[in-house]
Amino acid sequence: ILCVFFTAFFAYKLEHESKHCNGKAFQRQGSSSFDRVYTANQNCGYTYPTFLAVLWCAGLLCSQAPAAFAGLMYLFVRQKYFVGYLGERTQSTPGYLFGKRIIFFLFLMSVAGILNYYLIFFFGSDFEIHIKTITSAISPLLLIP
């Protein structure tokens, strides 16, 4: 639900900036501030499918609590990226790098869950408890900038 809320917020900001710059409905051509809002909106839209895919895989295959925590962190980092992009482009860099780190964490959780599934399937070894313990211990480290 938060993902939808943030996407609607980004679209609202884009529409507001378009009307503010052009005085008309949405048009692609505009000022540099409109171009920044448009680019930030596009960048956020391009990353959401990847985010949702690794979030679901990490939650279903590995551990739900760390995946949910990382997902919430990612949404707030994406908000920071968007707002930072509205200023100067260099202000968006911390949000971008932090978001990349969270996506990588979710990807590693997904890979660990898939590997655990195949270990159970082929060898009968279950490392689910160990994986959940490790991911639960590592997820608070995402708060470190």
C-alpha cells in the first residue's frame, strides 16, 4: 500500500510541476525543474518492478520480517531520492546508493532462500533457521548510512 501511496505522490508532484511551469495540463516540455521532477518520477518507476520482485522472493523464500523491514526502508529511501532529485542531482546520490544496497540485501535473501530450497530438495539439509537468524541480525545494519 505504501508503494502505491508513494507512486501517487510522485505522479502528483509531476502533475503539479507541469501545471506550475506550463499553466496547462501535463506536457513533456517545460523548465529545468519540470525535467528534474519528470526524470525522478521515471527513475522511481523503473526500479519498482525490480524492488517488488526481490521483495516478494525474499519474503516468501527466506524470511518475512527482515524482508518487510528492508522493503519499508527502501520505500523511504526512494522518497529521499525523489525529494533530493528535486533539488540538485547530487542531493539524490545518498538515496540512490542506499536504495541500491537494500535491493542487493533483498537479492541476497532471495538467493539464500532458493539455495536452501534446493539443499532441502536434493540433500535433505535444512538451513532455514540459520538463514533467518543471519538475515534478522543483518537487517538492522541497513540503517547505517
